[in-house]
Amino acid sequence: MKRAAKVGIFLIALIPATLLVRGMLAGTLGVNPAETIQLQTGRWALKFLLLSLAVTPVRRITGWNIVIQYRRMLGLFAFFYATLHFAAYYSFDLAFNVGDMLADVARRPFITMGTAALLTMAPLAITSTKGWIRRLGKRWTRLHRLVYLSGICAVIHFAWKVKVFTGDPVLYAAILTALLGFRVVWAVRHRFRARPVPATR
């Protein structure tokens, strides 16, 4: 059942990429296919990133420990779509020009934020294997807290990209705030409960 669930999630997660490939081959991505590909891959990267961040709150609230098994896959798909998003931008907009890319990163704040999101996700994807978890030990947990920064940068990147501060950008920002806020509240509660009760006379 666990393996079947993982296969199912894997296949479902590939649907957005499959639809984009089909649309590109069929010429149904609109008047600006490059923009459509960039926007859709970016949206799905952010959605999968938020889904991966939602796993821990869901597990703690419901007690469904099984969901933790899918967090790595969701995170890797977030990185997969973020990489496609960057590849579309680098190829369609910049024609693989490294100098233009570096200038873009330095000059345009939303590109800076998008690059920061991708760069902070990269070490998380690389060290997501069981071997890296064993090698890094407790440092693995500290390293993977970079995902919080990735989420913040990605939300800001999306809002600055679309230049609209209503609708989806606000929704994604609200979801991220709730997911990070849950972690803060949980940590404070845990620390408060862990405090020794002072002895009374």
C-alpha cells in the first residue's frame, strides 16, 4: 500500500509537466508559450514546496505519521519544477547567456529572490537521501531548515513577478505564514511544557 501510494503521488506530480509538454507539442500554450511554461512551472514549484511544508503540521495535528514518508518526494518535485522554471527562463529569455543572467540577478529584485529560492533548495535536494541523513546526523535537520527561507523567497519572487498583490500571491503568502507560524507555536508550546515545575514549599 505504501509503495502504491508513492507511485500514485509520483505519477500525479508529473501531470503538470506532462500537460506542458503536450501543450508545447500541440501548440496550445497560448500566444506566448515561453511565458506560460515559466509561469506554470513556477506555480507548481511553489505548490509542491508548500505541500512539503504542510506535511509536518498535518502529522502533528492528526497523528498520521505515515504522511512523513511523502515529504521528501514532495520536496524533490518542488525542486524539479523550480529547475524547469529556471531552465525555461535561462533558455527562452536569456538564450543561455550567463552574463545576462548574472546582470539580471543583480538588477531585478524578483529574479534575485527566485535565484535565492532555487539555490537554497539545491542542497536540500542533494542531501535528501538516507546516506546523507546518516552522514550529516543532527546537522541534516539544521541544514533542511533552509526550506523555510526557500519558501519565503519563492513567495516574494512570485508576488514581485506577477506584480499583483491580490489573489494567488496573497493566498500563497497566507498559507506559508500559517505553516511557519504553526512551527513557531509548536516549538514555544513544547519548550514551555519541557520547563521543570518549580518545587513548592
